Amino acid sequence: MTDLTDQYLADAHRLTALLTSAHDADWSAPSPCEGWSAADVVDHVVDTQRDFLAQREADLGERPSGPPDAVWAAHTDAVRRAVADEAFVSREYDGYFGRTTVADTLARFYGFDLLVHHWDVARALGRDVTWDDAEMDRIDAALDGFGDHLYGEGVCRPALETPADAPRQVRLLARMGRAA
């Protein structure tokens, strides 16, 4: 596997750890994503990844069903099998921001998505997530990469005001329209 694939899998593992530890979770609890429950956020992550991978001709089988933790576990098992194929993850294609590979998109875009939505699900379940410096560097880079599209429909809500001396994670969340 590539370093990029390993990064994606590490990010997926963090979400897995949260979901498997959420015994008796209220999956209907509202998340920081306006109008979405904790379950809706997990469905979003699963569905967007499945859509991307299907467009690249990955065979992930039928979409899993059941409670969010079970759906996520089955989804990540299927993704893990797909990304084990070096030819698949190194496949190039013309993406929204130019020429890229499956592995690069999984690590950079979907890695960003996993980090942020991990925080969203944790908050919905009454837990906190603290990003380390490397994770915040990756989030910053992804936000910069969105350019003017960052606040487009379905990406991030408008930035919130936050003091310049607020902790970095608080500033990043505010940049994405999320209150810490």
C-alpha cells in the first residue's frame, strides 16, 4: 500500500474507534452539520466514499445497512479490500482540482472529510475530539485547497468570528462554520 492509502486507513480507523465505542448511542442526536443527525453524518461519509470509488470502478458490493457503526464497519472492510490493489489506488484521473490519483483523493479529500466528520459525530454523541498538529496541518491545507469553493453549497457554512488568540482547533472549526 502507499503512504497515502495508509493515511486514509488511519483516518478511517479513528472514526471506527469512535463508532465502535459508542454503545447505546443516540444516532438521532443532532450533529454540528445543520439538519443532520449523527447517523446522517455517517451515511454521508459512507455514501460519498462509495460514490467516488464506484466512479473509479471499485466493486464494493451492496451498500451496507443497519446501525451506523455496523454500516461503517462493513463499508471500511470493502474499502480496505479495494485499496489493497496497488494498480487501483495509483490509477490517475482528472479530478475537480486537476490530475490526481485514487490514493491522493482518498488521503487528501476523504481524509479531510473523515477528520472533520469524526469531530461532528463525536460532538453529536457528546464527546470531544482533539486534533493533533499534523491533523490540523492537513485540515488547513485542505481548506486552503478549496479556495472560493469552501463556502459553496454542501461544503462549509460561512466562517464564524473567533478571537485571533483562540486555540488553533477552535479557529479551524470557526473557519468551517462550526462552533467549538
